[in-house]
Amino acid sequence: MSSILSRIRDSWRRLNLADGVACAVVLTYLLLTLFGPQLRLPTLWLSRVLAAVALGYLAIRLLGARAQWLWGLRNQLIAVYFSLSILPILLQLIMSGLALYLLYWHFGAYLVYADLEKRIEQVASTADTLTTAYALEIASTGTSAPVGVPSEPPPHTAIFLSAAQESLPGLKIEVGAGQELLARAADRRRLRFAGLVADHDALELRAVIERRVNGRQLIVSAEVPVTPQFVATLEPRLGPIEIVTTRLAQQARPPTFTYHSRGRALIALRQVQSAGRALAPRAHWFDYSVSGFARLDAVNLADVSNPAADVPVIVGYTARASQLNTRLLALVGEWGGVAVTALLVVGAMFVLIELAALAGCISLTRSITRAVNDLYQATRYVESGDFGHRIQIRHRDQLGALGESFNSMTASVSTLIAEQRQRQRLEHELAIAREVQAQLFPKEKPAVQGVEIEAVCRPARVVSGDYYDFLPLGPGRLGIALADISGKGISAALIMASLQAALRSQALFNGRGPGSTADIVARLNQHLCHSTGPDRFATFFYGVYDAQTHRLEYTNAGHPAPLCIAGQQVQRLSAGGTVLGLFDDRHYESQIIDIAPGSLLIAYSDGLTEAENPDGEEFGDQRVLDVALRLGQAPAGAVLKNLLEVVDQWTGPAELDDITLVVARF
């Protein structure tokens, strides 16, 4: 309720002065229309004009604000409900009101017409009674009244005439007058005329009776002038009644006229209004007034024989709907109240059903708009970067499922963002580790007489677990180290850094005598066993070449055996022991081999020989040997380049392991 009031206040604040004035004018006109008659307040024509102008202004304002107003889903649903339910009901009510108004109009016209016909018949009955009285008097006396000479009515009809004049004010009896009207008698055999007669602008109810008495013609005319007093005696259930005598306009578009009938313009000649009659007070607030009219034709006394010259007569009336209902239900009798009660009960049931449907629509609308508003607000939170906001699920329906999906989505996005941040942090750390690792590899080739050496390390990831190093051990002596750390990534790089530091400290200070490679490898094994976990190990090859003696002393700790190629002779350097880091009490051996001039040493990690093609076949050390033998005495750089190209062609774009390759030409 508070939200509705706040929205109303916000809407009211957005209105400008002109909007407020227009709303006030329309509201004032509605109040005057509904309660003005009860409070005897006048409804001026100026208020109608101002209300029309205000409604036009408000309509233009509403059209301008339509797009903004329809932006919200709640307003769109209101528009849909109004178009599909309220608007058809309003149209049905308007149609029912128009039909009811038309019924009242025709019923009121029927009452006026029936009462006038009743009065005409009463005038005719009076004339017929007097004609009979005259005929009896003539027959009893043997005399006759000459045609056209008035005569006093018989004395015994005085009481009858007095009673007739009470209901027919202004009743006048003439003997011998009105013979020309008999030409318009409905039944020529009866020689009787009864109807409305227009004498110039005067209107009267006229009846003419002709009889034959003693062979003589007897004509009796009874007439009642249409006066305000007479009009006041017509149907008492109606309000003010007005009878207008008209004539046809002489011009197609006369300057002034009051009525149109059958496509012709009629000019009012005389208006006769009921005297002393006023509209009955309202029986209830919805007791509206009904105005209608009936059209009659009066015989033109100036041209009786020509029906086309008949004078149109307009009978207008105003009545209360409650008075017409009473008159209408009186025709049903005692069943009228039952019918009205049944109608009210059914109407009350319809109202209750409509209210229940309206309450259901409001509940559904609030449910839908609340869910959509929650989603919209949640998107605003997401837009601001808050992925921790969750939608409250109020209903287990499709909108509720949508809210749950949104919560799940934001949770997934939040997790992905956290993972992305973690990945970025790891990538940053790996970038740092790669820079550190790049500093650990030799920055320049060793300068040893008679040795041409090339090396490369291609990591499968940002940071490699492979390691190679060249150690200058004095004049003419060069240490060559190659290792493959288990695992990949930053952890393998850290073990590599630790292994390099330990190797350099051991080799540079304690690795100058025979058998030193085995001792160094053994100490490195103890170092890794004590500084790494049981799931970490490394394959390691370490050799020391002496350029003066052309000998190579090496120790291989589980590493793929390097190839020493002298011409067509191939020697695999596999002497040594098991891998480093698993058992701290392992004994390692060293071996010394002679290196002939022109020999080629190829040391590599298992990433080279285990590289697979798309069919899953490994490259193998035999293909390494075939490439080396095919190249013959090619420089070390050419051998290294060709080996890498052949491996790349073998594997294609996929590269699943680190590849480290050291090629030395002696």
C-alpha cells in the first residue's frame, strides 16, 4: 500500500500547473453533473466547454507520455487488462445504457402516444354519446336541428358533459360543424372522424359524428383545444411535456429551424408546454432523466382532403427512469418485484465475480511485476559489479524458475570471475617464473676450443620442467647438464632452480677430479630427497668434457641415453643409476669415453622421443639417430634445427611435453 501511495505522490509531483488545472476542471464538471441537480446547483454550458478543452489537453498529454508510461511491465499489464477485460465491460455497459435509454425513449413516446389516442377516443366517445342524445331528443319531439346551426345539448346530458370537461378541459360541442373532416374518416361506412386537427397554428383534439335521424342529417362535433392545462393532464408518470406544431420550411436550408423529420426541415409554429409540471426528484443517485419525443400528424383544416398537407406535430417529454420503471413494471403486476429482485441478485453475483477476477488479476500482476522488478534490480547490481546479490524466490512458477536461473547464473559468473582472477594471478606468477627461468638458462654459448654446442628448451606451458646448463670448469673443461623434472609448470621450475643452484655449487667447487660426476649426482640425489616431496623426482645427465684429453666423463641418472655418434658408430651414454629424488642411499657410477674429432653428441629429454603423431605413434630415438646420420658432418646448429623441424612435422600443432635438445660437435 505504501508503494502505491509513493507512486501516486511521484506521479502527482510530475504534474505541472496546467495539468493540475485541467484535472480540477474535469473533476468539477463531474461533481456538478452527479450532484448538481440534488444540491440545486446549475450546470453551466461554460463548464461543459471548459471540461471538453481540459479533456483534450489531458488526452494530448497522455499521448505524449504513453511511451514513458508503458516502459514499465506493470503499466503494460494494466493496459492489457484494461483492453481485454475492463474496456469490453465498459463498452457493454455503454451499449446496455444506450439500449436502456432507447427503450425508455420509446416507452415514454408510447405512453404519450397512447394517452393522446385515449383522449382522442374519449372525445370521440363524448361526441358519439351526445349524438345519440340529440338523436333520441329529435326522435321523441319530431323536430331536428338544422345542419350547421348550433344547438344546446339536451338537459339530461349536463352531468355527463360536466364530468367529461373535468378530464377534457376546454371541451366544446358544436352541432352541424366539421362536415369536411368526415372525408378523412377511417371508416367511411360509419361516417366518424377522430384525431388531431391543426387550424393554422392552433392544435385541437376533434371528433365528428354523422347520423341520419328522421331522414335528416345530424352532425355533432366535439373538440378539445391543446392548451397548457390540457397537456398537464397527460400521462402523469412523465415530467414536463411539450407539443410543438410545425410546418415545412420553404427553403432547403432555412435560416432557423428546430426539427428534422424524414429528411425535411420543420419550423416550429407554436409550442404548448404543460402547465405546473416539473421533473420528479431523483429516487436515487443513478436516477437519470430521459428525454424523448414522438411524431404525430394533424389534419390540416385548411386542406382536409390532401393527406400530404397534414401538419407534423412533435411531442417532446422528459421523465425520470425510476418513473418509467414503475410504469413498466406495473404492467407485469405482482411479478414485477420478483423480476427486479432476481435481476439485482444476478447483478450482485456478477459484481462479486468481477471483483474476485479483479483481485486475482491484481494478485497475478503484483506477482509478475515483483518478479520482473527483482530481476531488473538484480541486473543493476550485476551492472555495478556486485555478483553476490541473490533474488528472493517467492513463487514456484516459471518466473520463480527464472529467478533461480538468474541466481545460478550470477553464482557461476562470480565463480568464473574468481577463477579468472586466480588464473590471471597464476599467469602473472608464471610470467615471473618464466623470466626467472630464462635467467637460469645459459645466456651465451661456452667458449671451449674444439667444441661447437647448441641447445634449446621449448616448454609445453609457460614454464618448463626441463633444464640444461653449461658449466665452465676451468681451461679446456666443460660441464654439460640436462635434466627433466617430473611434472610441469611453476613447481617443476622451482625444483629446476633448486637443482641448478645445487649443481653449480657442487660442480664448481668439488667437481674437478676423476669420478666427480658420480659424486655430484649422488649428492644431488640426496639434496632432492630431502628438499622435495616423495612424488617428485628428476632424470639427470651430467657429463664433463676435457678438450685436452678428448675424453667425456658422464653419469646418467635415469635420463634418456644421449647419443654419441662417430662416423657410423653410435654409442648410447646410459651408465649411471636411477632417477634423482626417490631414494637417498643410491650409488651412482661414472663412465669415461673417448671422443674422436668430428663426433656428434645429442642429448635430449623424453619430450623429443615421446612426441606423438595424430595416430598416437611416438617419434622414438631411432628417428633421432636417422636424422643425425643423414646430416653427417653438418654443424651442430643445423642438426638441432633439422631435428626440431622433423619433430614438428611429426606431431603437427599439438605439443604435449617439454622438449629440450643439446647438440655438440667436437
